[in-house]
Amino acid sequence: MGDFVTVKERKGGIYTQDVIARSHRLYADEPESYGSADLGPAPFEYVCAGLGACTTMTLRMYAERKKWPVSHLAVDVSYKKSGTGDEMKHVFVRDITIEGDLDEAQRARMLEIANKCPVHRMLEGQIEIRTGLFEV
């Protein structure tokens, strides 16, 4: 079936959610300025986190396989909408920090690899969402 996450409302703020992924329990929420309790990241922040985590994990796997001296990886991800109507684009900006003694060719290769992370590919690709409604 693939990855599976359950999200359900919880007490806290008007938009506070429990997020259950395997054995992990997280919160999602909106800020107080939206009338909620700000108990966790907002949904778009989770998308940014997924892109950032996938990027650093993909880069770490590649650096380990190549045995390159990468001591630390970090990614700052921001999101914004650009344009309006049919011209609306969703723009993610990744600023990648690679600590380690890499030459320019290795750094360029790491940038290429970052663009191949699975979440990056998913966000750039064609997405289909199938929605079902269950009554209790």
C-alpha cells in the first residue's frame, strides 16, 4: 500500500490534529493568528519538512556510498505561492549547507543528487489524489 499516515482532530485548538505515522505521534496545527493553539507545524510546514528531510537523507546516502568527507548536512526550505489563477505556481526554495572537504565538482554533483530526492521528484511530477468518504 505504501506510506500510510492517520490524521485526526484533537483537543487543543480549533485546528489541532494528531498525526500518527507508524509508531510516531506528532501534532499539526495552525498558528494562534488563525485562531488555533499553534501546538505543531502547519500542513505546508510539514511538506517543507518532508522535502528537507528527504534531501538531507538522499545526500547522506550518496556521500556515504562515495565515501566523501561530508561532516554535516542541513537544508532550509521555504514555500510561497507565485502568480494567480491558472498561472499559480507553488515555489519551494531549498538552501543546502554541506560541511566537509569537497571540491567544486563534488559539490556540483551533490546539487544534482539533491534534485533527485524522491520527495522532490514527487512534488515536480504529476500527482493524483483519490479521495474516499467514510461514514461512521
